[in-house]
Amino acid sequence: MTNQLDHFKKTISHAKEYGFVFSSSEIYDGLNAIYDYGQNGAILKNNIREYWWKSMVQLHENIVGLDSAIFMHPTIWKASGHVDAFNDPLIDNKDSKRRYRADVLVEEYVAKIELKIEKEIKKGSKRFGEEFNKEKFIETNTRINEYKQKASLILNRLNKSLENEDLSDVKCLIEELEIACPESGSRNWTDVKQFNLMFGTKLGASSESSTDLYLRPETAQGIFVNFLNVQKSGRMKLPFGIAQTGKAFRNEIVARQFIFRMREFEQMEMQFFIPPGDQKKWYEMWKRTRLNWHLSLGMGKENYRFHDHEKLAHYADAASDIEFKFPFGFKELEGIHSRTNFDLAKHEEFSGKKLKFFDTERNESYIPYVVETSIGLDRMFLAVFSWALREEPIEGGGTRTLLKLPAILAPTKVAVLPLLKKDGLPEIAREILKDLKWKYIVSYDEKDAVGRRYRRQDALGTPYCITVDHQSLEDKTVTIRDRDTMSQERILLKNISGFLEQKLNVKDWLENI
């Protein structure tokens, strides 16, 4: 656990040092849980967004894009249930005066149990060596099964209490587990109460005539209220999807863990409209498809898992999270929800406008069902960045700081390095830069010894470095260095574009999802 937390601290530090993420308004001592993306972070974030957009919109004939407004009619949030039901369970510690999400306190307690299970598995692996069978060990180990049973009972009770809105039992559970305030160690808790996450604002020239509005807590409703517009203008037939990315805002009880949970964040969502009765088929299909999208980045299958919901939202008949192994443990990265026809039916009811789809094959009108995929862009950024950051030993002693970003997502794809700032080498390097910048973000680096420049580009996550040396003057070749392997090869100047196209072709990354 200590190593994980150390890695998380290094992740945060590296993000700032190399221009990826800054604390917002830092010169004014910052604003809690609000962050700005720096010169490299903005490009990485955009590359993740584009990678998602291509996979959703560009590669699917029946999925189109949308960009809905942040401000929407306030009745939308009444219809969606957000005004009355968009709550988290709040608990205060009387001694430390710190505020917490009650369910998160319990989930963190369970996470510690899961760490104990991992320790038992590691001990078993060390004991049995090559003969170690992980699945059989987990199945037969008494202590592990006791841990698993305890964790399951706790989560089942928590979910049941939240589903029944039995907040007093949530407090009882916290007390029975002897959960203490992480800051003070105190177990002196208040009662649990509901806390609405909506940010309110006003629209109008004066306070007397202004209209109460909300900053949207999710982007999905912008899709639902435009369902008919998109369907008719695009002549869309079921099944079809509408995708969008955009900002959302939630007044989190505790915004925490760097950019994992913020009050201002960005979502990438797709609502897939289907005939009633087909939701199970499409739900399972999108679970597989979305997991494959994550796996296409090469960040290790072992770092992902599904977590099927026992406690369902009021609009859902099935829900599952794709969880990623962050430095602080497995946490939700993306949600797949079968939302039934709840949203469209409610908007039809509250607006008085018909939102039914006429199915020519069935010869009937009905309100479509929906399967949703929703991923936090900021969380995805953190998942990629934290996984990529590592310290590696190098030949001859010492280590290097490596940001092993998937090459397709890396902000800077290529760094061009003249070996010396003379003898015509910078001129050749500049010509390479001039040619490549039409397709890639390329950096030019001529300061310090070439070894130091390599280390700098490794820490920035640049996949390839092109070095121009005196041999380049003789035979028109350059050295291309691979970030991950540190291997080098000579290629002709005229072959540089082809080499990079082969390595950075989005088709090769997305083709098999």
C-alpha cells in the first residue's frame, strides 16, 4: 500500500514538473479539487478524446456526434430525477470537523480487506513458485475465503441500506466496523444524511427576474432531449447511438485523489437507442466492446475488471463498471448501463412532446430503450498517466524516468535532435521538423548532450527520437531511437514518414476492438 501511495505522489509531482497538470489558480494558493491541464496535458487529453471519438463515431455507421449546451431548461433535471434523487450519503466527524461520503468510508474498509487477499496470494506465489495455481489457491485457501465472505457481506449490507434509504443502518455499519476518521482517528460520527450534488446558478439580468438553473451534472440528458432532432434530421433507424464529450459539474462531498474525482470534469458518453426487449444483447455487446477499447492501448488485461452493480440506479435494469487498477486500488473508470426507456419516457411526460419512434418493421410506435457507455476523460487521463510512469534500470547502472504512454496517445510523437549545433546538422533537423509537423506534434531539442535529451524525452513520453549526425550529411540517414526499448536503427531520410506511419497508424490500434 505504501509503495502504491508513493507512486501516486510521484505521478502528481511528475504531472506538474513536465507540464501535464497544474493546480488551478495556483498563484492565488489554488482552488480545492480544480485543475488546469498544461501544455502537454492538454494534448494528451485531446488525444484520448480523439481516440474515443474515432472508435465511437468514425468507425460506426450508426453512431453520430453531438455537442449539447451546459445550460439546459431546469425542468430537464426534474424529469431526469436529479433534483430529487441525485444524492450521496454524507457523514461528518464531530472531532475533526471533516466531511466524508459514508459509502466511500465503507468501500475503503473493504479495499483494505482486498489488499489482505492480495498479500495472501503473493505469499502463496512465493511459497509454491512455478507450481503456483492462482485460481485453485484462491478457491481453496481458508483465510482468503474468509476475507472474501466478509467483504461481500459488508458490501451487500451497504448496498441494501442505500437502496432502502436506511441511512441509520449505514451509520451503524460504520460504527460496527469501527471505522475511524482518516485524519484524526476519531470514531465520533454524526448521523448520515443525503447531500445533493447539483450546482445551482441563475440566468437573467437581475436577481428579481432571474431563472434558477443548474450546471449539468452529466452530459447524457443533452442527448436525450435531442433524440428526436437527431433521429429525424439524420433519418436514423434503430439501433443507433449518439455520442458526445463535454464538461459536467458535481458538488462532491469530498473531491479527492488528484484528478480522479473533481467538481469540474469531462465525460465521454454514448447513448445507444434500441428496440424494447433487445437491451440484454446490446448491454453485453457494449461491455465487451468497451473493454476491448481499453485493452487496445496495451495497458495490461490484469489491470481491468468488471464490477456488476447490485444496487442499481433508479433508471437502470443492469449496470456494470469497468474498473482500473489505479495507484490507490481498483476504481471505476467506465460505466455501462442499461437505462431502459426511463429518460425518454420522463422527458415525454414532463415536456408534453411525443418522443416515440415509429418502427416500420414492427409497424408500431414505442419509446426506445437505451444502453449507455460513460467514461470520465479525466479519470482516463489519470489511468494512462499513472500506468505509464515508471523508473527503469539502465545498462551500466542508474535508472531512467520513463513515461511509457501508448504511442498513439503521446502528446509529442517525435523529437528531432541535431547531434551538434553546427556543421549543417540543425538545418537538416529543421527540414525533418518542417516535414513531420503537418501530421504530428514534433519537438526540436538541441540543448545538452544527446543522452540527457533522450532522458528528457523519455520523461515526457515521446515515443521516438530522430538524431541527425555527421553520417546524415554523407548518406542521408538518421538514427531513430525507440523510447521503450532504447534500441536504435539507421533509416533513410526519405523513409522517416513511412516508418512513423507504420508505428502510429490509428487503424492498427483500433482495428481489433
